[in-house]
Amino acid sequence: MLLKVILFIVVYSLHCTYAAAAKIDVPIKYPGPTKNSSIEDDVPEACWNLTYCTIKPKNYPEEKFNFMFKDYKPLAQPSLVTITFDNRQGDPTEEDDCDSEVTFEPLYKVREKREDPWQTVVQAPGVDYVQRVRLERCKKPDAPCFNVFSENSAYVTFCKQKYNKWEVLVENGEMGTKPIQVQLPVCCTCNYKPIDMS
């Protein structure tokens, strides 16, 4: 009798499992969007892995900013907040082999960290207010540099992107603005570290 009860329970549980598995013909519906559409809609793909974007998004509210600032006197441009260069040594005329690209561009989107949400930078060219910054980006971060000193095998050299903090004016709500601080690339430096011989 006990064997019949156990057999009945096993058969019943297998039947319920099969019946439940057979009902999964319908695609699973997730609540809400399954992709971050705000990034794709607001920020060009070339900027996704950066903390700033100099490419004007399709839906950038330039006319709104022109209207907001039409009666304002000239406003402050982006300002450098901190300079964080270490003690630099060597002859400034020496080539360090760290190629960089220098541009002067308006900012359209910024964020403090890559995980943070994007914020829209105020640009109102219709009333002569454009927040343009000097950016210097390493062409080949981590590439070897000061190659003339390569005979010394006790050290390894590498190019490194350096950042400074800038204050820019961003959109805050429907018709407001606020200043925020963001890290922007300002130079490409040659660094060295001892090679671990152990």
C-alpha cells in the first residue's frame, strides 16, 4: 500500500511538471523596456563609454536654451576647478612618444562617472553662449613612451590619460540650470614604474 502511494505521488508530480513545462510556449513578457532607450535616444553611440559627449544628439534642445538665455548678459564659460598634475620632470622640449589629439569642442552631454546618468549641457549659440573646452586625448593609452631610454630594463614606460575637473552649466528641470563638476581629458603623459623582477 505504501508503495502504491509513493508511486502515485511520483507519477502525479511528473505529470504536473510536464504540464507546467508544456505551457511555456508563450514568450516571456518583461515589465517595461528591456533596453536603456534613453542612452540610445539621447547620446550618440561614440560617447557611450565616456563621461562627456561632444557630438550633438538628435533631440538636443538648442531652441529651448536659446529662448531661456535670450535676455541674459554674457555668462561664465566652463571653468577649470582643479589641476592635478604631479611633479613633472625632464626637458619640456623632449619628445615623450605619447601621441595625443587636441580639440576645442562644445560639450552636449556630461556625467561625473560612467555609471551616472547623462546630463544635458547648456549650449545657446543663438545668443552667443557656447560652452567650449580644450580636450586632449591619448591616441594610444598604455603604449610605451620615452623610447630613447628603452635600454634601461629596470623600468617600463607607458602613456596615461590625465583628467582635470571642470565646472559646466547643465539643464536642471524644465526651465532651470545648475553648475556641476565633471572630469575631462586634459593631457597625455608618459609614466614609468619599476619592473617586478621577482
